[in-house]
Amino acid sequence: MTSFTKQVALVTGAGSGIGRATALAFGALGAAVVVSDINDANGQATVALIEEAGGTASYTRCNVADAEAHKAAVAYAVATYGRLDIAVNNAGIGGNFARLIDQTPADWEQMMAVNLGGVFYGLQAQIRQMLTQPEGGKIVNVASIAGVKGMPMGGPYSAAKHGVIGLTKTAALEYVKKKIRVNAICPVYTHSAMVHDLMSQMPDMEERMRRVIPMGRFGQPEEIAQAIVWLCADENAFCTGQAIQMDGGMTAG
Ligand SMILES: NC(=O)c1ccc[n+]([C@@H]2O[C@H](COP(=O)([O-])OP(=O)(O)OC[C@H]3O[C@@H](n4cnc5c(N)ncnc54)[C@H](O)[C@@H]3O)[C@@H](O)[C@H]2O)c1
């Protein structure tokens, strides 16, 4: 397994689910991890888990909808550990589970602010720092299968995740000569607080979701984290601008 010793990784939304699993994976592989979230207690709990496992981590609050907060998070990483090699734009919300005509302007605006703006402003702050480093950097944006397929009852979510993939491809092309690689990961339903909230809204939801995944099960956050780690590995230096689907075979058919 690749080592990230002497590298610094920033993970947004790292207080829970896929973000926490990703922060733990980088910590276990030797990176110094900047854990960020809007839930301070959960973020600090992730730091404690990394430290208990022998890793290095610290917490800074970052509301990803706020461009200034991204600048501050990157500045914190540089002030604390001297650089930023890896950024994972993971924080996101599930939004209102409703048909298009029942989604309100507030539903739309919140989704765009967090799930799309959160990646856009993150990329800006992270790339500005990586441009100052001769080694460049690696960025992974957490999109979704809803970024490559429509999602009935999740119109704003699907629009935001399609947008994340567009930003990923554009950033990859703009900075390919600056040694900054930018990729996206597209998970299918993965066990996390977000998906459990969704399932609690509809009793038969879990079974219906499972049926559309050829492997017949949801993903685990740790499985998504390993794909993110792989995308950031220096052995994987030829891969940029991709949206990798982690979906138990769902989009193969
Ligand atoms: N779980 C799935 O099935 C699934 C599938 C595809 C994509 N995703 C994506 O994976 C990412 C992580 O989701 P998860 O499933 O781990 O959910 P989760 O709810 O377990 O974790 C999301 C984290 O993001 C944080 N967060 C929410 N709004 C924030 C904000 N404005 N600023 C900073 N942090 C914020 C939350 O506090 C939480 O810690 C999201 O982008 C989500 O869209 C999840």
C-alpha cells in the first residue's frame, strides 16, 4: 500500500460517513490530516480516532458553503503542517427528497450552496495553494452516481452532482500542466448518516435501493475511502479528470 508520509491531507465533512473513513485512511497511511466539518464534536471525534490509531490530525471548522471558510481551512493546513498535498471535497447534504415540482427555491439554493458551491470554492482555495508548491497536489471531489444518472426525487442533488463532475473535468484540464490532479468519485448508496436519514423517510426504501445494485448491497464508507486514497496515490500519477464509479456494478448495465 502506498504511503502518504510527509503529505498533508484536508478532508471536508470529515466528521461522519465517507469523510471520516477517508480521513482515517489517510491518517493510517502516514498523512497529517486536517479534519474539517460544521459539526465540531464529530470532527474532533475523528481527530481522536486518528490519533488513537497512531496518526497525526487536527480539526478546523469549515462550512463549505462559505468561500472564506475554505481559504481559512487551507491557511490552517499550511500554518499547522506547512503545505497542502491532498484535498477531498466530501461535505454534502442529501436535501429534500421530493419531485421537482415540490422542491422549493430554498431547497434548490441550499443544495447549490453546499453540494456545488462547496466544491467550487474548495477547488479555488486548494488549487491556489497547490500552485505555490512545485509538487502540485491531488484533489478528489465526492460526486455520486446521481452525478452520472438522473435521480427521481433528488433533482437538485442530481444537478449539483453533475455539476461537481463538470468542475472536476475542467479543473483537471486547467491545471494538468501544474501537477495538480483532480478526480471525482461517484458512490452509490453507502452506509452513512445521510443514507440512513433517507431510508427512514420511506420504510421500503432500503429494499428498493438494494434491488438496483447488482452486488445486492450498499457500499461501506471504508470502500469509498480506499478508492479516494488510490486516486491520490503518486503511483496513480497518470489519472486525472475522471469520475470513478463505486457502485457495485450499477452503471455497468
Ligand atoms: N452515503 C451515500 O449513499 C452517498 C452516495 C453518493 C454520494 N455521497 C456523497 O458523499 C459525501 C459524504 O456523505 P455521507 O454519506 O458520508 O454523509 P454524512 O451525512 O455521514 O456526512 C456528511 C458530513 O458533511 C458535513 N456537512 C454537512 N454540511 C456541511 C457544510 N455546509 N460544511 C461542512 N460540512 C458539512 C456533516 O456535518 C457530516 O459530517 C456527500 O457529498 C454525499 O453527497 C454519499
